[in-house]
Amino acid sequence: MQGQPPHHVVSARTSPWPAVAAVLVGCWTVAVTVGTQTGGWLTDQVLLGFGRDRLGWLWPVLGLATVVLVGTPAALLAVLPRSAAVRATGRAWLIGALALGALTLLRVVPPVHHEAYLAGLAGVALLSALAVRRSMRRSSGSNVGTPPDATASTAADGSGGGAAVSGDAARAEAVGGPGSSADAASRAGEGPQPVGRRVRRPGPVPLLAVAAGLALLLPWAWLGALGGLLETALALLAAAALGVLAATLLDAPFWSAFAVGRPPRPARLVLVGGLVAGVALLLLAAGSGQSGAQLPALLTVPPVGFALAAFWAAAWRPTADPAEARRAGRTASGWLVGLAALGPLAFTDPEEITLLLVGTRDVPFWVAAAAGVGLAVAVLVAIGYAVLLARPTARTPNRRVAAVAAVVLLVAFGVVDLGPGQPGLYGERLFVVLRAQADLSDLPAGAPGQAGRDARAAEVYRRLVRTAEQSQGDLLRGLNRLRLDPVSYYLVNAVEVDGGPAVRAWLAGRPEVARVLVSQRLRPLPAPAGQSRGSAPKPTGPEWNIRQIGADRVWSQLRVTGAGIVVGSSDSGVDGTHPALRAGFRGGDDSWYDPWDDTRSPTDQGGHGTHTVGSAVGRDGIGVAPDAKWVGCVNLDRNLGSPGHYLDCLQFMLAPFPTGGDPFTDGRPERAPQVLTNSWGCPPIEGCDQRVLRPATAALDAAGIFVVAAAGNTGPWCGSIDDPPAPYTDVLTVGAVDAQRRVAEFSSRGPVPGGSGKPDVLAPGVGVVSAMPGGTYAALDGTSMATPQVAGVVALMWSANPALVGDVNRTRQILRDTATAATPTYRSDSPSDACGGPSNVTGAGQVDAYAAVRAAQQ
């Protein structure tokens, strides 16, 4: 404003086109940002559902596309129109797009390393804020931050000419625009310091911002849950950094472009400036969180732009300390945006915002609910503060009233979190695999049948426990000193502990440690997800799948129904009261184990485990071996697991122990089930790598326990049998066929690393009717449905010939030799989709229960 006389006015012909252009660019910005963020998340989810790896280049490409698509028109707005307001709009959106592009690059960090992502988010946001501040200082000689005079006409009024500026130096200082004393103080790093003032107490505007931010956090405290200590601390730091970035971007030079008159007309400032600020905040929100966590922020953060406008309208009232006014506006902006961003960052785990959990009242449902309530709160805050602070006759509440409001909201936050919320920390744990693994290579052959199986199982158990106890001692003492809550395992010589990246680095450097993985933990829900139930009618005879594999002929012609055999199920649980399953439960104090929720009797919320056990041993025509017994263990909670809980159940199957017992000292290998059905896989998102469960299945095989595993539902891609334990040579891997004996398109295919043929065999897995919780039935699809039928066939074989019990290799060979042909299906006619040959699609073919039992008898 140098060189301009007081009350200088520039008149110009009014033109609406700059404002129209800004509206169009704003709509385009919103559409592109929401579209790319939603599309990127959906792409991640589709790849996850098909078992494919994340595309490391996806988010950088989407970020670059957003910068180009949004930044180009925003840059044109920033330089072409003569309207100061339109130029300020373009600058804000351009900087927001550039910041989004930088923040999006961080999503190359795998979601499992959430702490590293949050630390990077904080660093990039702070560096972006520093870059924005330096850019603004370089342009501080212009009049962009100076509010126009009362007689001026600005672009907010549709003017196509230059904005008039006031020559009243005192008024410029009060506003805090570039060239004012407040701006000079800001550039110098300090505001005016009245004599004797040592400590600045927060004024009413920042305190009102804190109150509003805490109100926005209430839905997340109610419906969400925190992660670990380090994760929560880094989320706080990242949210604070985003608040600093927003406060730097939406500083006095931005708001003064929308201030009309002297004093500025608050309605215009709130409506127009708040709308432009909301679009800029949308861009920042789109970069605030891993894939999934940014989606609720797109709803809850942008509306606070109107509240920010109200804060600046209040701060720009006549004051004796103009630097303090600008400082109050910046502080209020930082607090409000930071607290608004904190909810999605701290109270959700991005890995749990997944389509795998959609359809139940699980994390996606509650995140959507929190975002919806947060949006309503944000809108109410914007309206309330606009009425409270931005009316021409409004008076800013005094500091005491504002402080009381902030304290009340802080207390309310604590009450909600400790009351209906989920208080506490629920971080991921670390799974530490040790180098020493038990040597099981020279086990004695033993006698055939059950007695020989029990003797081998007892020796395997003894060796595994001894190896773990001898090799874990020093490590456990160090972990206990650090209070990291270690849990020991022996089936794989491993320890699960609390800890973040620092603990992980320390553990990885220890000589006895082979590698350290992240063991996932689900955060609690505000209410139970509800029990899944079926709607199919009760079967009146053997189901089509039972007839297709010939199990009904085994019952009627060979008089074999599975008596004397026990099948172990590791899954979501089992409804032990179901009429088709109640009589089959083995009973005793060592037939049920729930490491997730410590239930004392068989129960199932998800229904998956009830359905699979029903297909193995259920009565009323749904199970292959209806007179076999079953035992159960819960390794899936809400359809997600972890290496530790998968091992909890596999250890229980090798050596069951009584309720509350110690797996190391109270195991009973002679009570181990003969056959295990496993309709699950452990993908990297749950913390597994390709090798982690390999010692476990090798030990079970050595003990003479027959392990059946689902191939997975990530077909028709080749090489899609990749989640443990399906690829392992010592498990029988099962794919799915339909009623026409065609391989289901979803059925995973080989080849697998190492060259072993997978899948081994097939079984019906499309429209399979079986039990569901609450005495109901349902028809489900999946290799999960096929797998327990093969376990049931093994139960029939071993029931027919007890001498075959424990002879895992011979039993596998019989199943392969007696299988019948199935029709392969392929993704396309391309040779690259042939998977190396039909055997990697069909295996040996569909199991034939009748032929297999006949061969076992002979």
C-alpha cells in the first residue's frame, strides 16, 4: 500500500465472470478431490479382496493427477483476474493442491507401518507450512493482505477491477495485513510486547476454537478407539502439524481479500471466505491419513472453514493490540483444524476401514456414523459461531466465558471416552520369530493307528516346548523388565510383545531373533457387531454337495459315518447350541478355546465357523461325517486375525489344555483331534509373511494330525494361493467347484513357490447349505465351504480304517488317487492365464468320498 493516499479508491466496471470462474473451479476441485480419494481407496480394497498386492505407484500418481487437474485452473485464478478475492481464492486452492500432492506421496508407506506414516505426515505438513510462510513473506509487499476501505468495491462484489485499499494506517494495523506493524512483528518472529508483559494468556477466540475442536472430537471419543501409545502420540503430532499448515495457508492475507468495508462486513467474510476456505481445507483433509482414514476427514474438516471465518471476523474488531488480533486468528485456526483432523487420525485404524468388514456393524459402519455425527457437529459449530461472532452487532464473549466453554467440552470429552466410549490404548503388537526351531527330523515311526499317533504327538509336543523354553529365557527376561507383556509360543518358537518401531529395531538386532513382524489387533467396537444368521430353509435330506462327492453312499452302503474321529475347527467359533451340531461336541474342559474373548462355551458371532463345522460333521444332511465329534477354537474375530491368534489355536489343536491352563505345561497331546479344518489364511495385512506358520504345519504333520486348508478366494488369477498355510506342502489345500464340477472362478490357483502342485483337490464350494448361528441355515460360496467337506472325508476314511489314523502321507495319496475329473476355468484365453497347466487349477480333481473310503478300507 506504499505510495497510495488515504482512502484511495479505484473504480472499475463491474464484471461477474471472475466470480463465476471461481465457482466453477471450486466445484471442479471438490469433484476431482473426492473422486480421486474415493477411487483410490476402492482400488486398494478391490486389490485386497482379490488378494493382490498394493500398487505402490497408485497414490503418487493420483496425487500428481490432482495437482495437475486442480492446480492448473487454480493457478489461472491466482494470476489472471484483477479481483483480489479471486486471486486469493486461486492461491489458496493452488497451495492446497500442492500440499495434497506432497502428503499423498506418504501413502507408499504400507498401512501396517502406521507409526512411520504418521511421523512422515507430521514432517511433511510442517515443511509445507514453512514453505507457505516463506512464499507469503516474499509477496508481502503487495496489498493482498490489506482490507479494503468502506467505500471500495472488491471482487467479492463482482468487481473486475483492482480492489481499493484504505490509506488509514491504523486500520491496516488492526487488520494485520502485509505492510502493517503486525505483519512486521510476525516477520520478525514476535508481536508487540507491552512493557511488563511476560506471558500471553489465550484470548477468547482461541479458547472458543478449542471448545469447537473438542466438540468435533466427541463423536470419535464415543464411537472410535485409540491405537497404541506411540501411534496416538504421533497422531497428535500429525494433527497439530496439519493445524499449523491450515493456519499458515488461511492467514490474514487470505481473509483480508474477502473483507469488504471498514470494519469488514462479517456476513460476506463468513459466507464467501468460509466457502473458499472449506474447499482449501478439503484438499488438506484429503491428504490427512492413510487410504481410508482420509474419507471421514473429507466430511468433517471442510465445514470448519465457516467457523474460521467467524473467528477472523471477531479478531478484526477494533483492538489496541493488532498483532494480538492476528495471532488470535492464527491460533484459533490451528487449534480448530488440528482437533478436527485428530479424530480420524487417532481414533481409527485405516486397515480396519475395509470392504472386508462392510455388511456388518463393524469398524466401517462406526467410522461412517462418527463422520456423519461429526459433519452435523461441524455444521452446527459453523452456524453457531457465525451467529455468535460474525453479526455486525455481536460482541466477542469475554475470556472467562470462553475458558469455561473449553473446560466444559474437555470434561465432556473425558466423560464420553470413559463412559460410552472405548477408553484405553489398543495398539498393534510385534510377533518375534526366533532362529532356533525344534528338530523333528528323527521322530520314531511308532505303531500304526491312534496309539502311534498319540505317541508321536506327545514327542513333538515335548520337543517343541523344550526348544522354546531353552531359547526364549534371556529374551523374556529383557521383555519383562521393559513391561512389554510378552506371550510365548512353542508351535512356532516365537514371542508376541507390545512395542513400536523402536522396540522392533531393538528386537531385530538381537542374535537369537530371526525376524520381527507386526501382529495386528482389532480396536474395540462401541457395540457388538451382532450375530450373523441364515435364511435358508432347514435341509430335509442330504444336500447336493453331499451327494455330489458320494458321502451319502458311504453312509448307506459302507455304513461309515465318522464315529471315533474328532475334527478340530479353528475359525470364528461354533454355535454349540445348533441342533445339527449340539450332539457332536466332544465336551470336557479341553474342547473349546477362545483367545480373543475368553468365552467358556462354544459360541459364534460371525457364523463362518458354524457353517464350516456343519459341512464337516453336521447332522440333518449337511455334514460329510455326521457321527464324528468336533472341538473348536476362535482364531478370527470379526473376520480378521493375527499370527499370534492363529498360533494360539493351532497349539490348542496339537495339545489341548483345560480352561485357564498353560499351553506349555498343561497340554494334552493325546486329546488332539485327528483332523483339522482351516478355512482361513493369514495375509500380510494381518502381519504374516510366507514363512511364519511353516514350522507349525510341519510339526502338526510330524505329529500325525491331518491338516486341511482352504486355497483362498482370490482367483481366477494364477499364483493366487499365497496366504499361509495354503501354499505349504504338508497341508492338503482345497479349491472349490460348482454343481457342474467346474472350478469356481473365485477359487485360488497355483503355482506356488517351490513348485509343489496346488491346489491338491477340489470340493463343492458354490451355494453350499450349512448351519448358521441361532439354529438357522444359509447357502454360502467359497473355498471355505469346500475345505471342511474334505476334512469330513478324511474323518470317514479314518473311521473306516483306524489303522490309517496318523498316516498322513498315505491318506493324502488316497485322496488324490481317487479324485474325479473337474473342469478347469481360466481368467482368459491368454496362455499367461493358463497357470502353467490344468493341475494348478484343478489339482487332482474333485474328492470322491465313496472311492476314498473304499480305498482306505482296502
